Amino acid sequence: METPVAPAASALQDAVDAADSDAPAASTPRDRNTSRTPRPPAEPRFEIDMQAPDEVGEFLLRHMELQRFRLLRNLDANELARLLAAAPANLRELLATLGYFSPVVDVVGPPALAEAADAATGNGNNSRPLGTVTIRISPGPVTQVASVNVSFVGDIATAPEASEQRDTIQREAQVMQGLPFSQSDWDRTKDAALRALIAKRYPAGRVQNSLADIDADKRQANLYIELDSGRAFQMGEVVVEGAERYDKTTVERLVRLSGVVPGSDYDLAQLQAAQQRLIDSGYYDSAFVFVEPSLDGASLPVKVQLRESQRQKLVLGVGGSTDSGARLSVEHTHHSVPGIGWRAVSALKIERVNQLASTDWSSPPSNDGWRWIAGGRLLQEQDDFNITTSQRLRAGQSQDGVEYDRSFYLQYDRASVFNEATQTLRTAEANSSVTANYAWTRRRFDDPISPNSGHGLAVELGVGYTLGTTRLPFSRTQARWLGYWPLGDRSPPPEAKPGEARVTSATRNRTDLGRLALRLEGGAVVAKRNAAIPDTQLFLTGGDATVRGYGLRDIGVRQPDGSVLPGRYKGVVSLEWQRPIFNANGRSPVESVLFIDGGAVANRAGDLKPLWGVGTGVRYNSPVGPLQLDLAYGLETKRLRLHLNVGFTF
């Protein structure tokens, strides 16, 4: 038998609504012109003394039928007696939804209820309170879920390509096995199974049958779900609406690069990925990608509705950070430069220690997702007494994927360093170089904004020549890796309030132990000792996002005068424990952080000696990403430093 859900209001409720209304049955013109004193709030006709364990008492008080009639003004003793006679059955039904199928229920009316009933019969009305109804509940043992069986009919039952989908649905449903039975958990499990069915290949799928077989003697529940997938559907032709300023072909390419190809299996995740890719492209303020229902054939037309961004945009910004101080920025974007149709993004940023002017140009994506890129920048950075002025030009191609990005490009660098203390240049002429580079990034995080698990890897490889009077070859390699590990046993899921569904997906549940985050970075420039490599191709570290406890680019090759210069080798390691402070059973909006960071820079690999920083902080998980405030202690400098970091990027 399917377990009962909380019953609907009885027919008496209709009478309650009518009897308790303040509206007059009829009115005359004189009545409408006469002001009326509002009726005072209704006083309870009776009280309820619920004597039950906490895990069920609050739920019963909230949902029991008897509760609905306490404020009924004209409720008399005779009607209350009828309600009390029906109350035990109603309470047993409610307890069954929580998994209690053999409760002891005792409902005792007010001691003088019989006399009040006789008085009400004789007088026709009695406005005095009727007394207190006492309810005693012994819920008994809770029923456990012994098994969860999922069967399939339709195409999914035999299609070889649907085997993984079948396994996923069965695995997620069986998470309930061994847990206390409740109607809300059972409903959630059925809903989750249906969502997993219709998310891929079978958008017309349905729950054909479901059964909760309760063995009250053994206190076991055997659950059965039968899913009817119907036929499999494929993606149809892409129909674009709202493409006016920008080429419609670009929309079709971006949708296709997300996997939405006519003839491919229907996949809700691919539709969502296409929608996100369109928004991330910058050409559109909003995008909606969905399928049109189709009664003919097995193909579903894909509809794309767009609201395009303005062709040009100017953004003025004011900000700041603990490393760079106050910041003023101006950014101009032209989404379709006349004549070539490329996007151009030009920016000017002025900070206490950095000043940047840059422009980056990119073409619309090709059929395989590659786009041409070109750009240049002028940058001035100040570290202690050293002021580094650099120029960079870059041209190549890039490809933005769902999980990974790739690019290859040629790059020209030129840099000179001026020492304010000595009023001299570091070298007689600016160092310059030209390199050929390849960059690859892969991201596998469960959440792109506030990850709880997963990892990311980024690698850059470059080879080139120094320019100037001495031309020598060199190579440059840099890699970054970031991983998250949830801590604690994520099964069974946290207890829910009575009547509310548990969060039973082990992949989504976050424990009160939080997670560990490990970050590793390394870099190396291999060249002859006398190779004049531009400083912007070498390495410095330290600051909010690298080694806390030290200032921005404070870790490098220490010079006799106390200044710091970049080096040819770099190593960084960071271990962080992020733990919820509140709402430990879910994603806490506020978390505590403990961390240890280490970083080293040297001109020879054997000279790498890490400088360490330790500290603690508070992290707020906002909808747009984490906001983290850290207090770090540099073991080398023996000083405390405050760090502020906003957002998650990799």
C-alpha cells in the first residue's frame, strides 16, 4: 500500500470558512452608510495539551485536523465531541507519514465537555471556552527502509546507451535504504528519480507506478518505483530569436560547441551549458535555451531567445585591496569593431603600486570554437625601491571549452627596472624577448562559484629567444593545481525536521567538518646564466592570493640593499581548512578558515627556501563567490598582516 499523506481538510472546513467570515449575508443602503466596529480577534474555543516526543509533537500540532477549528467562533461542545472522535485516526495518518505505523494514541476531551454539550443543546449557544484537549502520543518504533527497487519500461529498459542512466537512477534511489521511512523522503526520492529520467533522452518520461509496502510487524518498508521512459528524443534544428546586432551564426556555433547538435540525444545539461556559454560570451545580457514540445517524430526543435548587449559599454570602477591600495579603473568594450567584427576590450587601472593600460582583441569563434586573439599592455609596478616598466604584445588563438581552455600565441616582452634609492637602471638597456607559448587549463569543480570538491590544473609552456646585443634561447614553464576534499562521512544524510525531506544526495551534502583546500604552484625558466631575460618573464610571489603573511610580490631574490628582484624558479604551497560556523548540515554562509602558506623564489633550484605564513580568517559564501578576510603571521618577518580576497577564480 502507498503510505497516506497528510489528509486534506474535511467538508466541515467549508462551513468553518463561511461561519467565520465577517462579511454580512445581506445589506441595505442604510447598512452600507453606517460605520462598523471591527470584530476583535477570535479567542480559542479550546486548548491543546500535546504530550508527545519532540520529534513528532511539533509536526502533529502543525498539521492535525483538530488545530484548524480552535478559533471557530461558533464551535460548540457537540461539534468538538465529533472532532475528538475523529482525531485519533487523523493523528495515526500523520504519524504514518513519519514512519510510525504502530503508535498508541489517546485523545481526552475537557472534563466538563458532556455538561457543556447539554448546556449548548438547551440554550442554543455557549460562548464560554470549552476547556483543554489532552493528546498523549507514544509513537513506537520507527519503520526502516529495507529495500528500494526501481524498474523501467519503455526505451530505457533495453537501450544499451541508457545503461549508465539506469545505474545512476537506481544508485540515487537506494540512498534511502537503511534510513527511517518518511513520506516526505519517499516523495523526494520519486521526484529525484523522475528528474534524472527526464534530464536525458526521455523528456516525456513519467512515474508509472509506485508502492510503499509497509510491514508493521517487522517495522520494515519495501519501496518500489516503476518508471516509463517512453521513446527517446533527439535535438532538432536550432531556432534563434533576438539576434539583431550580432551575427546569428555566432549563436548557432556557441550552441553547437556546448553539444546541442541536431540529431544528438536530448540532454538538459547541454541545454543549460549552451545557455551559460551564450551569457559568458559577453554578447548577450540574457539567454534562454529550451526545446519546443513536438508530437511528430522523435526530434525536438531547440529554441534560443536572446536579449543582446549594447554594442559598446563603458564601465567606471572604484575599489581597493590590502596589497595594492585604492584602485580607479576605466574599461571600454566594443563588441563588434566596424570592418572586422572583432571584440575590443580596453582598460586603464591606476593603483598605489600598479598602473596598467591594456587592450585585448578577439574574433568571433570559428566552427570548432577557436578564435583569434591579439593584445598589448603597458604596465608599471613598484616593489620597495624598484620600479619595473614593461610592455607586452601578444597574438595567437584561443579556445574556451566547457571543462578546459587552450591557447597558443606569440609574445613580445620588454622590461626595465629603475632603482629609486640609487637613481640608476638595473641594466644598461631594457631586456626584451620573443616567445612561442602554449597554455592549457582544465577545471573539474562541483561548483564554479564556491566549490566543495574537485580540482583544477593549469599549465603554461614557452620557448623563445632573448633580444638585444646577446641573443640566447630559453624556456619557461609554469603550472598551478588546486584541489578540494570534503571531510567527514557524508552518509547518512543529516536529520531533517519531521515532515521535511532529507538531503540524501551524497554528492551534494556538506558536512560540519568542512573541506581541505590544497594549492600548489611551480615555475622554472631554463637559460644560460648571462641570458638577459625580461623581469616580467621571471617570478615573484607573496600577497593575498599566494603567500599570506607577506606583501604583494615580497618574496623573491633578496638583494644586498634589501630590495627584492624576480628569480628563475618559484614554488608555492598552501593548505587551508574551511569549516562552517553556522548551519553545519548544509552550505554555511559563514565559515572559519585555518591555513598555512609557503613560497620561495630563487635563481637556482637548489636555493629555494620557503618562507612560511600561518593564520586564520572568516569567509562569507555570497551568491557571487566567497569573500574572505584573513589575518596572517609571517614567520620570517614576524609581523601580522591583514588580507582581503574576493571571489573564486582558477
